[in-house]
Amino acid sequence: MMAASISDLAQVIQIVVAPVFMLTGIAGFLNVMSGRLGRIVDRARIIERRVAILKNPEKLKISQVELKYLWRRIKIINRSIGMCTASALFVCAVVCCLFIGEFLLMDLTKAVVILFVIALLLLIVALVSFLKEVQLATRTLQMGKEFDDE
């Protein structure tokens, strides 16, 4: 009886390995996005200080527009981080369901499928948001040129 339980548990652990690899990928993605967010916030702080001291109306306008785009990027990357984190939570729920189903001898197949599909959909939204942020950053790259503050 004990050998059967251990072999059953070994099978569940084998099944759970795929979602755990997915969690590892999501964690890497979150790391990249949080790094980007940090750099965007740092740049926004620099531009906010610049806006406060600029006298030249043309340069002030350029800086204000750049600041607007930076805040838009912050919102987009924040949404991406949120969706990615939610995806990871749903993957964790999948892993829990697999273990609970095996331990309590319950058929949680539908729950596992639904949770996993939701996790994938959230990850898709996160990736699309990330792509949108990168495209916005690329489009506004010229705006970030430095000039003397006056």
C-alpha cells in the first residue's frame, strides 16, 4: 500500500514539473519587467525635476510630453506585471489542485484545465501589454535626447 502511494505521489510530482517550469519562466519575465519599470520611474523622476526648473518654453513642452509618455509606459508595464503575477498565481492553483486531487482522491480535472487556461490567457495579456510598452518606448526614443537645462 505504501509503495503504491509513493509511486502515485511520484507521478503527481512528474506532472507538476511542467507548471513549475512555467512558473520559472514567468518569474524571469517578472524580473525583466520590474527592471524596466525601475528604469522608467528613474527617468520620470529626472524629467519631473527638469520640468520644475526649465525656463525655455520649447524645451519645457518637449519634457512635458516625454513625461506624459513615461507615465503611460509605467501604467502599461504595471498592467503587464499585474497580469503576469495573476498568471503565476493561477499556475500555483493548478499545482495545488493536482496535489489535493491526488491526496483526497478527487477528480479536479475540470478545475485544473480551467485554471491553466486562465493562467495562459493572463500570460498572453501580460505579453501583449509588454509588447505595447516596448513599442511605445521605441516610438518615443528620440524624445529622450538630453539637452542643457535652462
